[in-house]
Amino acid sequence: MGIVLIFIFFSLISSILPSYGFDSLDPNGKITITWDFMSDNDVTYDVRVSIHNFQLFRQIDLPGWKLKWAWKSDEVIWKMWGAEATEQGNCTRFSGEPPHCCLKEPTIVDLMPGAPYNIQTANCCRGGVLTSMTQDPTNSVAAFQMNFNKGTVYNPDGKMPENFTLGIPGYTCGKAIQVPATKYTKNGGRRWEQYLETWNVTCTYSQFRASPSPKCCVSLSAFYNSTIVPCPQCSCNCQGLPGAECVKYGETPPLLQLPHDTEQDLQPLVRCSQHMCPIRVHWHIKESYREYWRVKITITNLNFVKNYSQWNLVVVHPNLQSIEQIFSFNYKSLDQYGNINDTGMFWGVQYYNDMLLSNDHNGNAQSEVLLHKDKGIFNFKDGWAFPRRISFNGDECVMPPPDDYPRLPNSGHIATRRSFIVTFLSLIVLMMVV
Ligand SMILES: *[C@@H]1O[C@H](CO)[C@@H](O)[C@H](O)[C@H]1NC(C)=O
Ligand SMILES: *[C@@H]1O[C@H](CO)[C@@H](O)[C@H](O)[C@H]1NC(C)=O
Ligand SMILES: *[C@@H]1O[C@H](CO)[C@@H](O)[C@H](O)[C@H]1NC(C)=O
Ligand SMILES: *[C@@H]1O[C@H](CO)[C@@H](O)[C@H](O)[C@H]1NC(C)=O
Ligand SMILES: *[C@@H]1O[C@H](CO)[C@@H](O)[C@H](O)[C@H]1NC(C)=O
Ligand SMILES: *[C@@H]1O[C@H](CO)[C@@H](O)[C@H](O)[C@H]1NC(C)=O
């Protein structure tokens, strides 16, 4: 009963919050677009644009960001380094060498790795991929430079364009705000110079806006019970519903048309299952020792059209405060609230299992985690040893209902004094939240 209420409490949190674009596991997560005005050349500006991913575990995967904005007047982009506009538009009003882009709403994409040296800039040319801050902070920023014509129509509200979008589902961007000008160091740190002006645009993510249906589910098992608790039925979709395509066991998927133009992120094409999720995470309580216990985590890619590179898993479990050893995965504790140390992030080891291959290549990744049995809190009863929440690449995974968790033999449904107290406490917490 207690665990049911705790579960309701967590599902309340996770069902209310995403619609406001707020992730309690990454409350400060955002992507910032910065325009640093480097020089004012009478009729043109030189600007350095950078995109910073300030999210702990959410990354921008292929096909990458596609930055778009709307000029307020008749600006045109003369030249660009480190990125390019996808279309030039109608530049017939200019004689001589035409501008790079004359569209009112240009769409800018990153260059691919190995672009000619003379059109590169620092932090460019990664095909639009931005890693998360935890996994690889050096690749969590992208940048390009451009020279553009000032608009000829006066704009009372500033020189910045508006209506920024990142071209990735789930993100919405606000208005450009002028911030203190970025400073940069000269002369080995002995002197600081600054840009003419700096403007920031902040973009936030909402899983609900990205896709109302989940993309991942969790199954559970334990050494003390032979039941394997599968992902809940229809976690991500229901077999047989219109549009719910899947590939049956023994069948080969239809000839896969992989995107050449990287225009669109492909809809998942999954292996048929009762949950229909592209990703399944299995949590197996493998062994119990005197001082320690061992969990095996298996992530399976059931999607035929995607290799997940640089994937990550965020797990909430109270025993993560005393992790002893982790095999085959990287790990970092995500301490958002200082004294609560129950959240951590796992990701693959480079060149070993950082790529979760598509289903026709048997894509899965496994790790074992050794945890210390903390006195006073450790317990195999009441499903305590199972995770509270799991997310894959920042998307919340659907958990089985706590009543179905593999139970210790003979533990039964006895309403003990302790579980009454737990129930009572959860009710109070619940009332404080609502
Ligand atoms: C503006 O964005 C930059 C990152 O590009 C960030 O370092 C800076 O703190 C932001 N400024 C404000 C005031 O938000
Ligand atoms: C930005 O979007 C709003 C709402 O769609 C629109 O009214 C406005 O004209 C757009 N701004 C520009 C410069 O196109
Ligand atoms: C391009 O713009 C010019 C005006 O600047 C216009 O006369 C011409 O018809 C346009 N061409 C096309 C193909 O839209
Ligand atoms: C995934 O990677 C494998 C092996 O590198 C490759 O053969 C396959 O085409 C890739 N699949 C996708 C969907 O990119
Ligand atoms: C949380 O865990 C990390 C690593 O496991 C440790 O370095 C840190 O001191 C812990 N913080 C608290 C408040 O227990
Ligand atoms: C294993 O767990 C299931 C699900 O909670 C339960 O129904 C079953 O009785 C348990 N088996 C044993 C041997 O305790």
C-alpha cells in the first residue's frame, strides 16, 4: 500500500511537470542561443552565434539542430562560416556576387565534420550534434559566424530577429534578451576584451510537447522470484492500432529507407511486442551478499531505424548514494538538491558500448552495479530494490505498477504497522504537493 502511494506521488509529479516544460531531474536544463556582435561595419554586422546545451542528460542527436529565425526587416546574410543556410532564396536584387541567403526566415544547419578548413570556425562542423553537459561538455556547444546586411527599416525593439526555433521536437525558444557583453581573453589572460553587444535566446524542452507517447519502458526481475515482470501493455503504443506498425519475430523489416537528406527524424519502426516501445530497460536484482547487492541493467534497442549513439540512462534509486562499483558503463551522480543523493546517470564507454545498435544488429548494452546495503534503509521487501524512475535519453520510461513487482517468497500482503506509517507519511507528502 505504501509503495502504491509513493508510486502515485511520483507519477503525479511526472505527469504534471512535463507539460510546463520543467524536468525535476534537470531543473536548470536549457539550450541558449547567443549572438555576440563582433563588429559594426557601417552597412553590415559580423556576428558570432553559439548554441550551448546546458542540459545534464538531454542531447541533440542526428539529424542535428536546424536553427531558424525571422528577420524583422530586409536583412540578408552575405557570408557564413561554420554553418550554412539550407536555401539561398531570391537574391536577384543584388548584382555581382550574390549573398549567402536572402530569405526572410533562413534555416541554418551545422557543417559536417571534415568541411573545408577555410569555412570552419571553432566548435563548428559536428553535423548539428550537441552532447549533454554531463557526458561530454566539450562537444555541448556549437558555433558559427556570419556577416549580414543591417535592415533598412528601423526597428524600435532592437536589431535581433525573432521567432527562433531549433528544429527539434519539444523545444520552444523565447525572445532575444540583451545580456552583459561576452568577454574574451587576449594576451594569455593579461587583458580582457568584449564584444559590442550580446543577446541571449533561451530554449526549453518539454517531453510532452515532443511526443505525448512514451519511448521507453521498464521490465523487472529478481533472483528471489522466477516471475519476470514485463513492460506494461501498450506502454508506448498498442499493437493493432492504426499507425502502429511493427516487425514480427522471424520477419525481416521492409527495405529500410534511411534518410539521405537528414530532413526528418524517422518514426520508430519497432519489433512487435505488447508494449511497442523502441527502448526497453530491464532491471534485474541479481545477487545478494552479506554487505552488498548486485543489479544487472540491460538496455535493448527494439527500433529498426535508429542506432542510438551517446545514449544515456538516468536512474532514481535511494541506494545510489552508496554505489560501490559499476561495470561497463560510465556513471555520474546528479546531485540536484545537495543532500538527496538518489539520482545518477549511466552512459556507454567510448568505442565499446556507447552506440546502441538498431534491432537488426542485436542492439543492447549491459552493466552490473554493485551497491552497499546501507543499514536502516536497505530492504528487499516492498519492491524497495527496484528503481523509482528511469529515463532514457531524457525521456521518462513507463514502469510496471508496483503491485506487480516480483515479491519475496512469503512476504504476502500483510498490512504491517510499518507500512501503515509509510502510507500515512506518503499521504502527508501527497497533500503538501496537491
Ligand atoms: C547567455 O548565454 C551564455 C551562453 O551562451 C551564458 O553563459 C550566459 O550566462 C547567458 N547570460 C544570461 C544573462 O543568461
Ligand atoms: C513571429 O511570429 C509571430 C506569430 O506567428 C508573427 O505574428 C510575426 O510576424 C513573426 N515575426 C516575424 C518577423 O516574421
Ligand atoms: C525575385 O525578386 C524580385 C524582386 O526583388 C522579383 O521581381 C522576382 O520576380 C523574384 N523572382 C522570383 C522567382 O520570385
Ligand atoms: C547502425 O549501425 C550499423 C553498424 O554500424 C549499420 O550497418 C546500420 O546501417 C546502422 N543503422 C542505422 C539505422 O543507421
Ligand atoms: C553523493 O554521491 C557522490 C558520488 O557517489 C559523492 O561524491 C557525494 O559526496 C555524495 N553526496 C552526498 C550529499 O552524500
Ligand atoms: C513472485 O512475485 C509475483 C508478483 O508479485 C507473486 O505473484 C508471486 O507470488 C511471487 N512468487 C513467489 C514464489 O513468492
